[in-house]
Amino acid sequence: MRVLIADDSLVVVERMVDILEPIRGLELIGWASDIPEAEQSIERLNPDVVILDLQVSKGRGLDMLRAVKQGRPSTALIVISNFPYPQYRQRCLDAGADFFLDKSTDFQKIPEILEQLLENSLVGTPPRV
């Protein structure tokens, strides 16, 4: 499973790489630090999963989320945010996010979600959480 990270914080990306590298069957194919770079990387690298911080710079993450889901409906989108308000979560899920996580409290759930997606890719479609 090919994973792209879209986050403008090098500290967050490094932490994600550390917790994701041990997962067998997962390939970290890139990191984008802003929306235009993320859009280009998605087009060029064709990831199976995008981990997206909606507050990434140079654009609106919610718009990118919608565009990815419209153009690549099979791409799983994991949204991470420092703004875990219920209405914000609902807007992201309505726009096509498969998962919405609070960056400060749910970060450690990412490996579990990716392992679940790996397992489900062998048997069916990933659940929305």
C-alpha cells in the first residue's frame, strides 16, 4: 500500500515516518509540504492512501479533499487536524474523508488504521470512521 503524507510540519512528518516505517506492506512514497505540491504528488505518484493535514499551507485542504475523492474515489483519505470540532469533522467526512483524527490525541491511531486498510485491501472496502 502506497502512502503519501501532506503536512507542512517537518516534526510531524518525521514522527509519522517513525511510527509507519515498521508496518509491513506499507510504502511511504512521498511528503508534500503544501496543497499544490500535494496535488502534483497525488497525480504523479498515485497513492493508495493520503494522510492530509487540512491546515497545510498554500490552499484549502477541504477543497483538496473533495477533489481527490472526486477524481480518485478509491484513494483512502486520513485527515489529521488540530481543530477536532464536531462540525469540522462532519464537513470533512461529508467531503469524502475516510477517517478524521485529532492530531494531538489520535496520532497513534494512524498505524492501526493503515494496518486495517492493508488487511481490508485484501478483502474489501475500508470502513469510514
